[in-house]
Amino acid sequence: MGDKNVAVCTDCHGVHNLRAPSDPRSKVYPVNIANTCSQCHSDAQRMKPYSIPTNQFALYSGSVHHAAMTTGGDLSAPTCTTCHGNHGATPPGVATVENVCSTCHVFQAQLFDTSPHKAAFASAGMPGCVTCHSNHKIEQPSDKLLTAGAQGLCTNCHTDGDAGLKAAAEMHGKFAQLEGSIRQSQELLDRAADAGIEVSQDQLQLTQAQDNLTKARVTLHTFQPAKVDADVTAGLAITSKTLIAGQQALRESKLRRRGLVVSLITVLAVLFGLTFFIKDIESRRKK
């Protein structure tokens, strides 16, 4: 099209300093790709003719994906080329952005396909994943996204009293209930373990409850409270047992302490009696 302002091979790969993509010093090494792309896409003057934003790199730098790659050392974490491609780079359209996310988040995408939001978003021309999670600055999701507060997302579309907001509040309450039960069990079992009581099997069971909580948070993408409740209920069934186990372990710890005190008192009494008996024998001998 005669546009000489676009990127060519040397813009991304360099000229005399060409290095293999597997070389950490390469401009196209996974950790360096975002910096390489920003050479053009953060240049306001260069992007002006195309009416393209220039804040993508700044937003991505604050994302969970960027943290996973640069801080966590996960080179498979998404960067610019993961979503946009490299040699055939193109911005994903509204209809395809969900497919881009699903290349990594397969299970979440499958669950979302069964949700009432799927059709609602499509009819409104809203991209599935981006509507709730944004695109470049994807932050670590939390249960607060389901609240009606400043950090909540549901109120962007739903209003007080409607079915969607009630469902969100219900699911948020379920997450809080299971998370609180897990925390309570963990505190009891940790105290028992510190006291020398064997609770490793119960702690192992508690990890299964944590897995149920994680699964419930993924099942959230169906936006069907009944399915979320099934995962939460399975976790609560485990924590009800670990709570009892923790309480019993602490009672056993108290009994052991009392037994130790009684034993010490008994030993001291015997020693005192022996001492008195020996002194009595020595005094008789002297007489």
C-alpha cells in the first residue's frame, strides 16, 4: 500500500546484531518482545496517522501476564506476539478475541460457551473475555470482581435487584464461605502440628478443599450459581471433617500437656519422698 512507516524484518530482528530467538539478548526473545513492539507502538508521532493508542506497552507492563514472564520467569506467558501473531501480526477482532484467549484458557472458554453471557455479549457486540478482564492490562482476578463495590464488574451491566447481580452476590458468598472454612481448618491444624500432633493426613485432605475452591472459581465462567454451589459444597464437606479433626487434635494436645504436668508432679513427689526417706535413714544411723 506504499506505507514505508510499517515494521519490516530489521525493525524487530536488528541488523548486524542478529541473534537467535532463544538468545536472551535477542530483540525477539520472549522477555524482550514487548519492548521491541513498543519501539513503534509507544511512539505517539508514529502512530498518529493510524489513530492507534500508544498505551499498550504501559498497560501490559502492569498485567498479570507480564509479571508471570518477567518476575515469575514463565517464558510461555503471553506477550504481544502470543495474541497478535508475529510476521502476520493483526489485531484480533471482537468476534475472534475470545478464540485468542482460549488458546491458553481452554477450560474457561468452554465453560463460558455454556453461560447466558455468551449470547448476550454476542448480540451487544461485546467481546467475551475482554469485557470482564480487559486486554492488555489483565490483572489478577479476585472474588471482589463479583461485588457491587468499586472493584466489582457486574454493576457495569447489571443494576441493583436484577437476577444477574443476585446471582453474583450468591456466588461471591459461596466463595467466602468455603475460603473462610479452609482458613479456619488450616489455623487449627497448624496449631496442632506445632504442638507435635500428627495431622499430615488432614492437611492433605484440606488441599483437596482448596482444589474445590479453585474449581468453583473456574466454574464461575458458566455464571450458573447451581454449578458453582456443587463445587463449593464438595469443598465444605471436606472442611467439616478437617475442622473436627483440628479440634480433636488440639484437645489431644491439651490432654498430653495435662498428662505431662501430672507426670512431672508425680516424679517430683517421688524424688521428694526418696530424699526425705534417705535423710530419715541417715539420721537413724547416726543415733
